[in-house]
Amino acid sequence: MSVPEQEASQQAIVPPPEYAFAFEDSRRLTGSNLYFDGPGAALETRGDARLDADALAAWRRNIADVRDALDWPEGPIVVRVHASGASLAFVAPIDQLYAATEVAEWAWIAAAGPIAQDVLPPHAPGHAAYWDRASALATLRALAAAEANPALIELLEQARARGIPAHSDDEALSIGEGIGSRVWPIDALPPPSEVPWPELHAIPTAVVTGSNGKTTSVRLLAAMARRHGWSTAYSSTDGLFVDSERVDSGDYSGPVGARTLLRQPSVQAAILETARGGILRRGVTPRDARVALVTNISPDHFGEYGIHSLEDLAQVKLTVARALGDDGLLVLNADDALLARQGPSLARRIGWFALDDSHPLLAMHRADGGATCGVDDAGRLQLDYAGQRHDLGAVADMPLSFAGRARYNVANLAGAALAAVGLGVAPAQIAEVLASFGSHPGDNPGRLQRWRLGDSEVYLDYAHNPDGLRGLLEVAARGHGRLGLVLGQAGNREDADIRALAAVAASFRPDRVVLKDIESFLRGRAPGEVAAILRGELLERGVPEAAIQVCLDEVRAAAQLLEWAAPGDVLVMPIHNSDARDAVVALLDRLQLGQWRPGLPLAGEPTREVE
């Protein structure tokens, strides 16, 4: 065969179609979650799979039958039907969660039947056969027996009986937290008699979630805890930190980050950012936190794991209430209509914050002796806690508020102050942090940072959804000079959500929009696909075609906006990839130090390496 014939033959090879299972996702739930308070397994059905009352009832029966066969304890079996299918979940033993996912998958395929297709299903001895119930039960018994870890269960029960938190994963078991913890490999666990129980204890812990403001609130809380004198760790989308020192980079706003920090032997307090994705994929790690803070609920991430509405999203965020200890404080934003409506139904001690201290919900809560924080008529932040009122200072003098213009940061200040007092920080120490936090670029990197370049201003932020972008543009766009904007979105948003972001941008009538990709967040989209959706919506909303530029690289997009700028312009740069942000910050720092002015050539090409 000639070379051209060989190449043609290779090009003609088409990979065989993959078998389509009747579910889209199957996962372990390692902590309290949307469905119940404890570990288990969850499964997301496919949209084209059979989904009727009989199939769902059969799945429930199958789960109950397997539990009986495996001698697993009873617990909730949850069926949550939604617009794209159903979420199916059930409680399972913490030491047999891989087996539990196999149980969930077999139970659903056996109940609903396979999807009609020409491809034969893959089958291996380690997976339960949906067509042979007796064989399936034998396989599931073997899987559960192989995974079971009685030594782990005994230690967890001993810790629970003593009121000591314990956290396990595939690699290790830790009993206690931070300075009061010990860690053992999961395959070398000690007998209970060798555990130094008197030395083990919890540490003050706060869990922070919400659609916007999570990282800023986490950093504020960590600064307040440090001012109190605690060696403080915090996790966020930027990494893991102990006393302001980064110990690892990356997105650690989930259970892995939480467990890692709670096992640090020097740590006396922990502030844990807890994002929607981590809650839905694995659940919440702490079970005895002193404080859980929910900043707000905004449209974002619709379509994943059966979450299709703001009401759904609020339920996910409020899962953090299950992370609280019996006397823990759930801190909620009274200005958020969903939180104001759903919060009171939770059987938790609640603290409310709002922009206005006279908000009816705050006033009523204070009258009942509850904790609140808000801004009074004189523009001062007032904290009410344990029957005492504390004046925390003038909001306009707090650097993070941008002289009171950044209303969303004023909300972050109020929420963090209320969470901090619930954590055990003295009001005077809270006031000291509020008076200084944000005055140094290292306090809150990547969040509402500002550079003055001659007569122009540059704002860099993480704004990643319509509400976040609107808040950022309200601070930055003040009618002086032209407005330039870098705009992009993660690929795992629905098209409607991407268009909504562009609609917010268009409403501020920008003079230049540079469309970008977010390199590490394409998430199944082709390069340029998100930018094309944004461009179409901008044009539909009246942004001139000549005002729109496409530059998919985030760093280069920022540089092109700087090259376009003229004296007096305002440039707004939501930068999301952490490496790109570091490169853009380094570029802006260099330009400001060199007294660069718009209209001058940029000094050198931007680089993704931090200089």
C-alpha cells in the first residue's frame, strides 16, 4: 500500500460509538449535602432515559432491597425530579461509598432499563449486571465487603461519642482539627485505646458560600481571626493559606481544601470557602462549625446537577447550615429576597445583615434579641450581638467600600463582621480590621483592585456573573471618559446565562469590549465559542460592531485594551484564570511604577509569568 493510500485508510478509521448509560453522573457524597445530613451516593439520570413514577418507585425499592442484603443502616432515599431529569440519592456508610455508587447505578438501570441503542453495554466482573438480579446482588456484596473498613467506623463512632470532629478520605483519617488534631493513614489506623483523646478537639471554623463575595468575605474573616490572635488558615478559589502565606495554589473551594487545612497542626482557626460545585459533588466537610455565612444568591451555573432556578440554587447554598454545630450561627443577607424567605424555615440560630440597619427584618430580629449588622442613617456600620450594640466605624472610611461606592463590598463588610463576632472575635478587633483592610493590594488580590495611570483608572476584579459584573461597573463607570471592558465567561454556563452577562455589559454602553476565553474554564466549549455568543448578544443590544474586538488570550486581551485607551478612560478587567490575573497585575504594577500613560506604547509584551 502506498503512503497516500495508508494515510487515506487511517483517515477513514472512525472510532466506534460509545455505549450510552442511563445516567449522566454518579458520585460519592462524603458529607452533609443538598439531599440529607450525612454521607451517601447520588446519581443524575440522563434526559433521554425513561423517567416515570414506576421507574422512580422501582429505584427506591431496589435501593431498599440492596440495603437489606448488605446490612446497611436505613436512611433517606431521595428522588428529586427537575427540568432535565432526576437526581437520585441515598444515605450509605462512609466506608463503602464506592460500592454505594455501584448500587445507585445498578438500581437505576434495573428500574428504568437501558437506553435503546445499537451499541452493546460494556460488562466486567466488577460491575453489577442489571439483567441478572441474583448475580448483581452477589457482585454488590463483594464490592461492599472489599471496601468496608470496620476500624474506621469504630474510630468515627468513638470520636462522635466524645464530641470530637473527625474527617476521613481515601488517604487518611484525622480526629480533631488544626492544633488539636492527629492524622493516620487510612490503611494503618490505631485501635481506639492508642488515640490521645484528651489532646484532640475542634477549632473555631467558619464556612462561607454565596454567588458573589465569597473570597472577599473569607479574606476579611481570616484577617479578623488573625487580629484576634489565632493562627488562621483559609481556603478559597485562589488556593490554601496559613497566616497569609500560600501553601498551595488552585481552586480549593471544596472538601479537599477544607480537610487539608483542618489537618494543619499549627492552625487555631479555619475559614473555608465552600462553592456550589463542591457542595453538589461531595457535600460539606465540617459538621461543627461555629459560623456559616451565605453572602447572596445570584443566577449562575444553571443546568448542572439539576439546578435550574434561583430557588434551587438557594437550597444548595443553604446546605452550609448543616455544617454548623448545635449552637452555631447562620449569617444571612436580609437584602437577598430568597435568603430572607427561606432562612427563617431553617432550625438554626440566625444572624441577619443588610445595607440598611433599619431593614424591617433586622429591626424585628433585634427586638427578639437576635444578632444583626447594617449601616445606620449616619453611614456607620452597627453590630448588634448578645444584647450589645457596637459602632464599627464610618463605612466611607473603610478602604474596601471605596468611600461607600462599592455597595456589594459594604454588604461583604457587614456579613464578615457579623460572622466574625459569631466566631469569637471581639468587636473592637473587627473594627480595627474594617478600618484598614483593602488599603494594601495584598489584602484582597484580584477583587476590586484599582490602578491610576495618569488620568485613567483600571479596575481588575473576578466578576463572573451578571450581578457581579453590574456591581463592578456601577463602581467603575462614573461618566468620565470612555469605558473599556474585557469580557468573558466560563464554558459550563448555559447560553442564556452567557447572553445575560453580555446584556449587563451592553447596558453600560461601553466604547470598547475585548472578548476573551477563560483558558482553564472552557469546560467542553470550543475556543471562541463563548466569545461568539457574547458578541452576538452585544450586537443585539446595540453595541457597535466596531467597538467589539476578539482576543481569546486573557492577558493579551487586557494588553489590547490598554493599547486602545486614551487619557481619562476607565478600563474594567474581569480576569478569572489565576495565572492570567498574576500576569495582568504584574503588568499594571509595572506600568504604574513607570508612570505610564494611555497613548504611550506598552513597555514590553505582557507575560503570564509573575515578575
